[in-house]
Amino acid sequence: MSRFAPSRIIALIFARSLCFEPKIVAGIVLLALGGLLVSCSSTSSKSSNGIPPPNIAGSWEFLAVSSNGSATGVEVQMTEGQIVDNGIVVPSGQVAADSAQIAFVTLGTGQNQTTNITAFGGSCGALSGTLNGLAGTATALGAPINFTFTANGNIFNATAFLNDTKTILNGTYTPQAGNTCTDPGGTITGTVVSVPTGMYQGQMCSPSETSCSSYDDNVTATVTSKSSTITLNLQLSGLDNTNFTLSGTITGNAFSVLGTFGGGGVNYYGYFEQVYNPTVLANVQSLYLVNAADPCFSSPGTNCTTATIIQVPLV
């Protein structure tokens, strides 16, 4: 499995100190026309048994496995509309995510059945952008859930099984005619995810560099989150002996954060994943971070596919 080479990207993986639980990664490509939002409606979407649709709004990671073997993580902060039924506000069953609520990563299978990032941006290109979104309908638990989704301007139809409010199973997705993306469609699954907050330790390239051949700093990162926002407080020692903070938005397991370092602005892309640690013989919750100023991110839709990750043992 390819990884981002240190000579191309500032990459970092932190091993989380106190977390060993396996990461649940699942996927479903759902996206819709960018900017599509669901509003409240006076029309009831109750199922045939009169029960309102389930509330499935929240942070999701969907795994879209193409029939050509590629796997895309669709990272979604999904919203759901509301209706008033007999004076009570209930979910409408109309789900959506606009372009700011979706991101894409390319995933591969790592050791011990972990699912790890190999590139930012999915099978259709861009990590994020205005041509991304999702819209769909969920009527009931144990029933089909249908989506129309857009990835970098390419439209797909998806149908899956809503197992419960946190799991989507047995899905398929198919491209619409006219797509320029070569993804032929395949299978889709999905699950609700939460931000693995806490303390991480590892090594990273100096934030003052846009590419490097070795890791210059030891780092302790404290991750906090509120709603769809995330903050990383980074304490560096080595080439740089200082603290600085990155903050931004998170969608699923992916995020984009901004901060100031050495008097200049910095932007990082990140992803939470489980990585097998041979020292402790267990999957370890880890944080993967890349400096967005690297040349491979300078053009929209460009993936960084030359990759090497250095896994940091637990301290």
C-alpha cells in the first residue's frame, strides 16, 4: 500500500496514548448536488405504519468500494430536516450535506485488517469543493435508504439498508450517465463516527517546511472537539521548541485546520484512523496529518498518492 513519502509531504501519525479499540470504518458514497440543503416541510414523511422517520443526522463515514478495487471514504456531517406532526417536531427523513459538510479520502487495507488513508481525495478527485454534496430519503429502520450524491461534479445513485440509526449495510452505488469520473460503482456501507479526542504523541516535520526528508520535531497533540469543530494544540520539541494551535471543521474522520506558525499561516489536512502497532500487537488510534502547502495540493483535484507513513509506538 502506497503512502505519502516524507520527501513529498509533511506527514505525521500520532499514536493515541490510551485508546486501543478497533476503528469502525465503513463506507457508502453518498453525495448530492453541492449546496443542496434540506429545509423544514409541512408534508409528513411518516412510513406506512405511521411512525416518523428515524433521526440519522450526525457525523458519518461511508466506505464506497468500487468494482475496480478502489475504496473511497466519504466523510459526511449529515443533516436531516424536520416536520411538525400533530404539533410535535419530528425528523422528516430528508437527509443532506452541502459542500462544506463532505470530504473524500482514498483508503487501503493495512495490517490486522485496519483501513488506512493512502490519499486525500477519493476516486473522483477532490478532497472537498463546491461540486460535492448529498441528498436522500430515509423512511424507517430496517428499510432501504436512497441517496443521490455528487463527487467532484460526478453524480451517483446509492441504495442501502438502514440497519439502525448508526449503521448502513448492504448498499450499492451506480454512476449516472455523463460522469467524467471513471468510478464504475460498487458496494457501500456506513457507520456513525465520533472524534477520538485526547492526547497523541509522535513526530512531525517542522511546520515551517512544505516538504522534508526527515522528521524534525517530537510532538504532543491534544485534540478537543465541539459539534463539528476540532482543535489541535501541538507542543513541539526538537528543531522547534514551541506550542501552536490548529482549528477548523471535521467531517466524519477527516478534517481541515488552520493556524499560525512563525508569523505565517499554516493549513493542514487530517484523518483519524486505526493503525496496527507491532510493538504492542494491537490496533492503535492514530492521527494522520499533512501540510496542505505541499506542492501536490496546489491544484484542486490533485491527489497525493506517493505515500509513506511512519508509525510511532505508544509511549
